[in-house]
Amino acid sequence: MTDKSEIRNPKSEIAIVALGSNLGDSRQIILDAMARLQNFSDAPILKSSLWQTMPVDCPPDSPKFVNAVVGLLPRTDETPELLLTKLREVEREFGRIPKKNLNEPRPLDLDLIAFGSETRDTPELILPHPRAHLRRFVLQPLSEIAPDLILPGQGRTVSQLLAGLPSGESVTRL
């Protein structure tokens, strides 16, 4: 009998989660959330550095963000929808309340960027994330853990997408 883990190809099945925080002790919140996300992976998670970023499309005077990205190997019976439900539960555990305004400050934001080669277009979930390939605060940390990853629907690697972005968005490694 073959061990099931030998059959699975982690590179093709990796789920990418972007983490962001700009309310509270953002650095610690992101580190704690990364540790929590390990519970959803069948292998050690891939973790980017922490990055300080300027708010994008946020209300005026929004604080800077701390951002990071993790890659995890979903459990065998996991679906993107189940993982999204778990991510929303973690956000609530960290004090996230239903939003009143678009992109308002928040203690924790977890975005499911990709789930292997899966695609979705429902009111609850769009995969891959529709703007991930345009966001330096996603691509910069993602390039640390998966520079050669090609997001579903994209023809270029994460590194190539990052290199093609305009230089207006500021990100600084912490």
C-alpha cells in the first residue's frame, strides 16, 4: 500500500492565504495568526517575512498594515469553501467584526488567494483572488515562499507579476 502523502503533489495543491492587520499589535497578531493557520495544513506551512505596507483603497488616515503570506497544504477532504469558513472564524477570534466601511482598519484580515488550481466565482468566494496579481502587498511576500508559482488564470510567475507592477505601492520588510 502506498502512503497517500507520496501521491499528493504539494506544489499543485498549495493554498495561499494573505494576512493583514492594521489595528492593535499588528506584528504579534500576524505571528499568532500564522501559528493558528498551521492547524489547517497537512505539512509545515510556508511563511513569508512580515512586511509593512501603506493602505490601499482604504479610508483616509488608515494606519499602515503589517502583511504576510502563508502557503499551506490543505487536508485531504478540504474544499476552498470549508477553508474560507475556517479563515473567517479565525478572523473573528482575533476580534474582527462585520465591516461597516470598505477596507476599514481591522485587527486581522485573511484572504484566500489561491487553492491549488481550483477556480470559483460565487458571491462568497472568487478564486484565485481577483486582485492578488495586482497587489504588491500580496506578491512581495508571496515571492518569498513561491516565486515560481503561477496563479490560476495567469500566464506569468509570481516573480514576473511582481516585477511588472508599477513602483507606486510601498512595502518594507520588517
